[in-house]
Amino acid sequence: MLDLVIKGGLVVQPGEAFIADIGIAGGTIRTIRRSGDPLTAPTVVDAAGKYVFPGIVDAHMHIPGYFLSSRLDNFDSATSAAALGGVTTIMIMPTEDPRTVTPAYFARKRRIGEQQSFVDFCIQAMVSPQTERDEVEGMAAMGAISFELFLAYGGNPGFIIGNDDYELFRLLQLVREVNGVAGITPHSGTLISKLTELERAGEIARRYKDPRGKAKVLPSGVREFAITRPTLSEGLGIARACTVAAETGTRLHLRALSSRHSVDLVHRFKDAAPLSSEVMTHHLLFTEGEAEVFGPYGKIVPPIRSKAERDHLRACIKDGRIDMAVSDHSPVLEDDKEDGWNDIWQTLPGMPGLQTFFPSMMALVDEGALDLTDVARSCAEQPAKHFGLYPRKGALVVGADADLIVADPKKPVILDNVSQRSRARYTTMRGRKVRTSIDSVYLRGTLLAQNGKLAAGPGGRFVKP
């Protein structure tokens, strides 16, 4: 017997969309019926004229205050934002304090998540020059969804691989031995360091020449920050990691591609190593000119690039050269961002993105950059497949968890700051009109959110590959 029927919606799958009824029982999809006798259940939701998407699987996001901070996003604020943004499964990056570098910290994060998360969650582990074999094996046995390596930045310098090719080789071997996925945040630390030194010296010289700030137009500083993180830096990191992976056979996931050069590099190595890649929604939406207008709110890493780069990234997510879109939800607080108006170097990089994930993708549909089926593929199916969650997650198929979004193409939404659940309390999409809004979100067949409001309490579960 079915518990719930989603009736008559346009079911959006990778590669096709069709009108059907979805029958759900015990938290899973039991049937998808395109024709014939109507399905019956105690609860029948009329989705006629609406879209039904698989719940988003976000393979890259941060919860910086999950344990130590009372100011920053915690499981409650971040995952409630996820629920309202159509994100039903998250993969949590390991960079917050305490970093997820040991089985003990892994277990602590899982325990807190199981108590507080509104959505299902996976945990990413960090490996560094300090990591020992038993720690990798322990976190693998506990269900780490990936093992993250940071080549140039990622917080505490002690956790950065830097230019140490032996450690890069050693760690990728360890990840390969546990049949894990190595997430690579690339870039060149030495290039970034020297360019930052030069740029800041130039800034001091400019201020010396204009001590009273008489220049009519003062730069926001975002352009200067972007100069210190060029596409060359990204490419150098990608090339190093892929070269080593070609030797070790380790599965790599390349994070936050932001340029044509990076995409081309990944594809050159496709035959040499098992690779996947991602692009952040911010890089699909915005251009460097818009980032400069945002000021410190437009400071992210990698920096937002030119319109030509953005358009190329859009083409790559559409045709599959980039496998998936991610939020990289990095919710720097408004107060901390405001400090950057006077000095861009004094604010942290990052933008919130969980609650605006689905609206971001639908904005790309509105612009004609993507089709509905592209959204289902790049935001649900592909992240689930590459991280070993498919078909339980990321799919509207019989046997999958009943995680889904019902969206209304006749009900536009104008995004604002007030409705944001993240403690960042802002969105760089503020004021943007999106033609399709979220009607409701279901997690394992339970109504989680409806009409922009939460409809259930924390019920998220830990998920492992």
C-alpha cells in the first residue's frame, strides 16, 4: 500500500521529462506510472502543471560553526537553508574547526548531524601531511564520502599539501588503497603568495600617491584580489594532482573549476586517470564586473571570472564536460563582509548558496543556458553517481529514496535577504526574479518544506557510499 502519491507532475529526469504519478511508501519510490489506472494513497498531492525534480545532491558545502562557533552557520541554520533550497543531501567539507582529520572528529560530526540536520548528509574527511594510514582506514570504514586534499589554501597551513609532491603521492596512494575518492582543491600556493605580495605592495603605493582618497572612483578591491588567484594557479594545481593520479590510479574529483583552461586540462587527463569535476553556481551566474559591484560580497575563491569564461562554463555543464554543479555554501557573515569595503584583504572569501541552489539553476533555465533535464543531471544524478550514492540518491526511479522537489513554473519568485535561513543573512541573488519557485520539498517521502517555510523538524540521516 502506498503512503503518498505525487500526481500528474512533469517528472524531470536526465535526458527526458514526462507526465506521471509517483507512488511512495516507506520513504522510497515504489512506482512511477505514466498511464493507466490512477494511483491511490492516504495522501495525494496534485502536481498537475508543476515540475517534479529529484532532490539536489550538493557535493560541496561548508558548515563552519557546526561545533565551536555560536556565530557561524551550524547544522540547524545551514541544513534548514538547504531544505528550503531543494537540497536534500549534502556532502560536508572538512575545513571547519575542528577539522575532520581523525575518526574521533568524524564521529563527533556525525553525532551532531544526526541530532540537528534537516536533510540527509555525508561527511568528507581531510588528509594532510600529518595524516597517518590508520586515520584514512578508520574514516573510510566509518563511511567517508571523500578524502579532501588542499594544495594551496584551506585554513591552517599545517593541513596544506603545498609543493610537497611526496606527500601528494603518499596521500593519493592511501586514498586509492581504501578505494576512496580524493577531492582536490587545486591552485599554486607559491604563485598566490607572490602575486598577493606584489598586489598589496602596489596597493600601498597607490594609497601613498592619493593619501586623502581624492580619486573619484575607488575600486572595491575584488579585481585586485582576483589578480592573485589567476587561472594559471588553478591549472598548475590540476596538472600536478592529475599527473600523480595517473600514476596511483586514484579516483579524483576536481573542485571549483572556473575557467576554460581548467576544463581543457581535466579532459586531457581523462584517459590517464578516473576524474570528475564540478563548477560552483556562482561561476555559472555572475561575471567579474558583477563581482566588483558586489564588493566584498563578491570575494570568493576561485574568483568570479569574465563573461567569456562564465559562458564557457555554462556550455560545459550543459554538455557534460563538467560533471556537476555545487553550491560551495561558504556563509561568511554580513558583519565580516562589511569590513572588506575598506580593505578587501580583511574579509574572508565565500558566499552562501544552499537556499538559492535550485533558484540559481532555474535562473539559468530562464536565460536559456540550461534545460530542465540538465538540472536533474548535473545537480542530482551526477553527484550521486560519482560519489557512490546512486541510485539511492539523485534519482526518481523505483527503489530510490523519495527525495524530490515539486516546483511551480507559474509562480515566479523574487529573491531577497529577509527569507534567508543561513546566518549569513544575505544572498548575492537579491532582487533577481526567477520564473519557477519551489512549491514543496520531500525527504524520504516526508514533507520537509512548503511555500518557503519548513514543514518538519530535523530528520536528516547520515549517508555513506
